[in-house]
Amino acid sequence: MKTNLKIDHALFERLKNNPPQWWNNLKSDPDLYIGIRKDNHLNVYYNGGSIMKLEEARDFRAQIHFKYIPLQGDTDYLPFEFQDGNVSLNEQKTIDINNFEEESLDKIKKRIRKFYPNDSEKGIQGQYVINNNGNVKEPKGFFIDTEFQFSINVDQKLSKGRIDLVWVDTERKEIAFVELKTIGDERLYSVNCKNPESIDVQLKKYRIFAEKNCKELIEYYDMVFQIKKKLQILPPFVTEDSLLQYKLIHKPILLVGDCTRDWISNNAGRLNSLLKEIAFGCIYHGRNTYSFNMPIKTYRNCFRLDGK
């Protein structure tokens, strides 16, 4: 695994030593979370949608997807203009973001929720990050990363993957990959390689990646940790100085985040049996449960498969 990430990269140094007001506004919003990327840029997320991809330049370089930008007037419908047999749209203006002050951020959040509502997989992902990074009464860890992209050779073929969540367990001193699913995801139901992205194939790929890059991944996430510590974007309860003494759990965890009791009754046993040699554990949460802990056998709606 190769990465260009540097703790002392100019972008992170600038944000630490001379933070602009817009950066402070983004950092202080409790609905947002920030991801450090391996090519020395960062993303500011809401509900899984990137409000800003920020890179180093003479005066910073950043971008947002056009679909997340509210227009002045904040309306869902725009009128057509008819003149001389032709039809057109008047030129529209976007809102003034005002250094991401609260009113402007609220409008951007509203736009993102149109694409990633709270009950979507991305929305649920964001809720897990936000809730476990500050809203849990007795926190045992936090999510240090989302959407980690990687490539690995599997059966002499190059395969790509994207890890939804990376959990740092401060009580157990462990790091674990978490694959988040919703009950509507067809990959939970197609197995035995009929679908190249079925849940068993996905988790096998993550396990192989962890096994082959264990030392490098611990070092990488320690760098992410140090950068977040420098930028003061770690959860307030975190007191660790380093993650270098942590253990990376090779087997990933499956988290299904919008379960009903009937769905658990009909599907949990099948998934537990299917993944017993692949996953560290399976967690089945209801639609309003966002507190995360490492799987244990006695935990409600949680199945521990293998402690190794």
C-alpha cells in the first residue's frame, strides 16, 4: 500500500497555524465531519455528501458538486420564459455562502439531503460518524475515516474496494474496517460469487487487503490521527497520543443500519452462517440506533463470529 500522506503537509500546517474563518465555521458545525485523504487533501462531509474537497494552492483550491449548491430563492421549481416562439430559463444566481455561516450551511445541507436523506446509506453513515464522535454517553471509540479506497490483487486480478467506515476502539486498542449496508441493498442477498460485489466477496477482499497491508495501515491511520489531532478535529474524549500500538483486526465487521425485527428474524441467521469464516462479527441495528461498539456475543442484535 502506497500513500503520499504527510503530517506536515503545507495544507495541514496552514489550517493549523492560520485558520481562516470559513474553516473555523466548518469545524465547529456539529453536523459535519472531516476526512483526511491519502493524497494530502481533505473532504468536509454532511450526510455522506462532500461540502468541500480542499487542497493546497497559493490561496487554497476547493470544490463542491454543482448539485449541492442552492440557488437564491431556495426554490425547487424555476419558471420558463417564452418570447418570440422561443423558450429559455433566466440566469440563476447561487447563494452567498458567507464563509459557511450557519444560515448558508443549512441551505447546503438541505440540498444534500435531497440526494442523501437521513435514511439513505450515506445518511446513516454520517449519523454513525457524528453520533460516535461526541454524542455517546460512555464512548469506547470513534470513526476515524470513511470511504477509504484501495486496490488489491485477488486471484491474479486487480480489484478495487471502498471501505465505508474505519473504527478506532480506544478501549480495546484496536482498529477495524466496517462495511455498512441497508436492508434494501441487493448485495446482502446475492452470494457465492454470483454477484462480484456480493457481501461475502466484498468482505473477503477487505480481509485480504488488511492482511497484506497490516503494518502500513496502522502507520497510515496513525498519520491520519496525528493530522486530526493537529487540526483539533478529533472527538473531545480522545486522549491517546498515538495509534502505533493499536492492533488492526484483519476480519471486517458487517453493520446493517436500518433493520426491523422481522428482517433480523428472517436474515440474520443466514448472514451469520455465510460470513462466519470471513467477518469478525455482524451487527444489526434498528433505524434509530447509531451507537457503535465492537461485536460481542452478549450484545443485543449483535453476533460475534470470530475473536481473532
